[in-house]
Amino acid sequence: MATIPNYDRWQEVERLRAERNAVANKMKGKLDPSVRQALVEEGKNLKEGLIALEEDLVQLTDKLQLEAQSIPNTTHPDVPVGGEESSVLRKEVGSQRSFNFAIKDHLQLGKELDLFDFDAAAEVSGSKFYYLKNEAVLLEMALVNWAISEVSKKGFTPLITPEIVRSSVVEKCGFQPRAKNTQVYSIEDSDQCLIGTAEIPVGGIHMDSILAESALPLKYVAYSHCFRTEAGAAGAATRTLDMATGDLGAPAYRKFDIEAWMPGLERYGEISSASNCTDYQSRRLGIRYRPSPSEPPSTSTKKGKGAASGPTQFVHTLNATAVAVPRLIVCILENFQQGDGSIVVPEPLRPYMGGLELLSPKFK
């Protein structure tokens, strides 16, 4: 890995610059001619050494920055070590529903309820895509509006973000748009990408900023589409998993997934993911805060006097999925199905669906 040699070269440049500045400061005073001459020679040698190193410093700095961005965050000491199978169950809520009839998966239910059109979408976009139709559209909008409403009550500021961002912002958030197996869609002949998560534009909203400690925490809930090259996948009883090291993305210090039981698929499916990224993203994005004074402001009338606030520090960023809409639609269809093929609309969503209580089959 070239990161360490490049870092050593960069440190050498910084060391020589510091020595050159120290020599220059020494020459400001009254000196013996022989001492001054020795300092002149030392400064000359340092300058020549710097010229050789500084010629490619900009390229070296850019290369070092790019390599450093590929280094993942550290992990919490309690994070399980291993692949996804090593993740630890931390909490279970509810129990799997028992059915007294033959259950159907979401595909069969969607066909009978006329909620999806996979055939037309395959012609238009390719496999793994779909049209939502009829009440499925209302259900998606209800989930979005319900989630934003509930989270806003907790003091979060609602946002609708840009869905195209600069690739540099994607990289600073810990994603690799240029990597071989990237899930990021890049726009040809530009430095822009489609976002795979609202985490990216939300993270960038305070890029290169110094915030007041009194303004923290800043809490946002954002609605966006998520463009990823991964194939679409589906996916009540729920459980919370402490995800193992092998399943953590580069920015995550620790991550918890919430999964819901999907009876038609006969497995649990992820419906939310919450990550603590510590200062991994904020260091790259340049988001700092200025600590509040440690004591009340001085009553002195002299300008510049008062309690010191101390050096700026990097904020910590955390993110979570409020609603993984497609998977929650699957979860609702499969868990709330009735023996006659209808679907009971969960009560919290009914006000957002015009009071609709039941989705009834249109085809058998």
C-alpha cells in the first residue's frame, strides 16, 4: 500500500518547511557574522531540498488524500468480529404472526391487488425494476409522509436533498465512486454522481463549516431517491442486530440493523440501518464546531478579553434509515394479509391514505 510512503514524503516536506522558518526567525536578531553566514548556508540547503520535494507536492497531496479516503473507520470494541453471520442479536420485539390460511408472498398479493407491473418495467428499464400502481402508490406516499411527520416531532428539520452531488463529496462521506465494485452511479464526463443515500447530501450541507456548540446537535430528516447498482431486494416481528465488522461500511464505527419478519419470504429482511460514524466523515468534509466558553464571559471592558472557547473540534455524524419504503411495503403486504387476499392498512398510515382501511383483490 502506497499510503505510508506518500505520507512520509509529505511529512518530510512539512519538516523542512518548519526548519526553514526556524532559520529565518533566528536571522531576525543581531548575530555574529560567522553565525549569520552559517544560517544563510543552512537556509540555502533547506531551500534546495524543498524545491526538489515541492515540485510534485500538489500531486503528492492529492494522491495521499485519495489513498487516505480509502482507509475505513475504526470500530467500536464491542462490535462482533467476522462476516454478516457473526452479527449479534441484541433485541426482539413482537412475535411472528400465525396464519390459519395458506399465506402468499408479496408478488402474488401484488398481482391479485394490481399493485405492481414488472413486465412493463422490464421493457422500459430492465429486470429488477417495477411500476407501483393504484394503492401501492398511496402506500408509498403514506410511509414517507408518516415517517417525516413522526421524526419532525422529535426536532428534526425536514429536507429534500439534491440527488446529484460532486464525486468529491461522495468520497468524503466514505464511499468510493471510482472503486472496481462500486455501487455508485457516476455521470459520464463529469465529476458528479447520483446519490445512493440521502446521508451524502445531508453530510455535505455543512461542509467546510465551523458551527457553534450551542447549535448542536443538528438533526435532519431527508427524503430522496437512492440510486445504487445493487439488485433490488425485498425486504410484524422485528429484531435488532449489532452488525459484525465484515458488514460495516467504511464510515461506520458501529451499526445496528432492524429487520422485520416477512412470512411470504420466510425470512427476516432489513428495514432500517443506523450507523455511528464518529468524526470519520466530518474530518473529510471539514465540519467542525467551536466549543462554548468554559466559564461565563468576562466583565472586563477590554476588547478581546473573556473566557477562551478552546480549539475547534470535529463533530460526530450519525445516520439511520427512517423508512426503507420498498421493503416496508413487502413487510406490510405479507404481514397484514387476510384469508380473502385483502390487506389491512396499518392504522398509523390510514390518515395519509384518505382513511382507506382495506386493500381488496381485483384479480383472482
